[in-house]
Amino acid sequence: MYFRKKQDEELVQENTAVWTCEKDDCKGWMRDNFSFEDQPTCPICSSPMKRDTKMLPVVANPTGDPKPEAK
């Protein structure tokens, strides 16, 4: 039999807006377009989160921005 290693497609990455936990010992973070609140709290330790950016693979959110629109 012949087994050939498949060529992995290179993932396209871009600078993505994220929320990171403010606590130094917590590694919690989430993508901004997947958060439900305008100022989310960390899902791991419930601390406040701050805006940041990370180089991440491109992921589309099929439901759009889940945050409620400001009136």
C-alpha cells in the first residue's frame, strides 16, 4: 500500500480584535465578533477584560455580530 502525507493548506491569518483578561495569571480571551457584550467579563475567572489584538486564523461568524445594537 502507498500512504502519502496530505499537504496541509496554509491558514490565512490576520490581526483580529479580541478581548483579553486583565488578570495576570488568567489566560482567558475571546474574539470580539463572538462576544455577546460591549464590555465582557472573563468566562474563566469573572474579571474585567480589555481590548487587544492577536494574529489568528480567519474565522467567519455566520450569525453576524451577536451584540445587541445600541439604540
